[in-house]
Amino acid sequence: MKRKQSIESVRWDLALRYRLIETVAWWEGRLTTNHLMQSFGISRQQASKDINTYISEHAPKNLEYDKHLKGYVPSRRFQPLFIDDSASAYLHLLNQNHERAPHIEGLALAYAHTEVLGVPDRSVRPEVLRPLLKACREGRRLECEYVSFTTPDGETRLIAPHTLVYTGMRWHVRAYCEKNRDFRDFVLSRFRGIPELMDDHSEYDREQDAGWVSQVPVLIEPDSRLKPEQRAIIEADYGMLDGRLIIETRGALVQYVLQRYQIDPTKVHAKATAQQIVVTNLEELQPWLYH
């Protein structure tokens, strides 16, 4: 308990440095002051102090100095305190920092053998995002110009935003729409002009958004048409337990979960090897699917 309290009291800037210390030591096998210097723009003296403080105050058994390698290496008793040492966490780090990491000693080595597919974000203008953020924080109504397939020339909407959502491909805002008298998703790249904050607050917030507060499980299994040995491969690919992957999500996000897994709830591919996975509780999910 004492160790946990000491970690929680660490300043956020130091915690970031300690995270890098553990990440580089654990995954790259050698940590030097250069890693901290290049990542945070600090002096060698400060970097050395950070490493020594990490060892003396938080993890005395995690690192050992190797004179041959001229750097710190993880000990056999290494237990991370500031990072998740799972492979997925490290791969996520590579994905997040694919532009910056090649310039950081150690991580640059990993990037020499890593390629990340860059998907450009859809156009989101700052003058649209800033009032949306303010409306979300303060529960304010917002007047905006919005285009859609049904109104390509745009129309004025009065909305009450409550949450920004990233689906993996685009950003949208979840908001109450006074025109439709319901909560809807508004794609950020489809706002036109500059949204105007209203003086009054909305009576509709996220707690009244049934799609947002409803927790829904999405149950995914290998296509039953696959051979047992093929099903076993799919189960391992997706980390399924007992032949099933359970994804807990919000009702309003069910459609996006299916899109991320490339599942079309209205179609079944003729080839099981192309379909690979299916949703087994589609009937339960129907209220949350777009028709």
C-alpha cells in the first residue's frame, strides 16, 4: 500500500519520464541518459538524477547497471510500476509515437523494423472544435450549420453536445438534437461556419442519453462454418475465451464496434474463410443498429 501511495503522489512530468525509463529498459533491454535527454529535452545531469531517483525511491530491484553495455538493463526481478508490460501496450506506444520515436535512441531501433499505416484524420477545424468542447464542458446549447446526405446544402441545428467520440477512423460528437428530439452523432468534419454558443444551458445531458448510459455486450465468435482447426486460429487471433470474445460497449457505439471488426450485420459472406467472425447476439443489438 505504501508503494502504491508513493507512485500516486509522483508529479505527472516525472511519471512520464519514469514510464519511458521502464518502457525502454523492458522492451529495448538497455537504458541510458540519452533516452531521457532526447525525449524530454533535459540535461544529462537531470536525466541521471531521474534514473537514480526512480531506482532509489520507487524500484530499487528493477534496474542494474551493465558496464559492458554502458547502460541500465532490467533485472530478473523487474516489476513495472508505471507501465503496462503487455505486448499490446508496447505496440500501442509504437502506433501512438510513430512520427517521434524514430528520433529517440532505443525506440529508433524498434522503428527500423516497424511500419505503421497512417490514416489521415478527416478535416476538423479548430474554430469548430473549440466551441464544441466548451459546450460539452458547460452543458451549453449550440447553434450550428451542419451538412448531411439528406441536407447537402446545410441546415441550422440546435444541439446540446456532451461527448467527443473517436471511432478509429473519424471524430464525432454525441449531442441532443432539438430538430429530431433525440440524441444523435454529428461528424466533426461536417460542421460548416463557426458554431455559436447559446447563453442558456440545455436540459438534456449524457445521463438522459439512453444510448450512452446503456451498457451492451457485443458477442463475437468464429464463423460456425469453419473447421475446428480454423476456429482455433481465429480464437487465438482475437484472444477469445471459451470460443467467444465479449466486448462491453455503450449502445450508441455498437455500430462503430462492428465497423472496427469489419462486420456487416446485414450480410453473411458466402465463404466462411472470408467471413471469419460473426456476432451471435444480433437480435439483442438490433435497437442500437442503424437501419
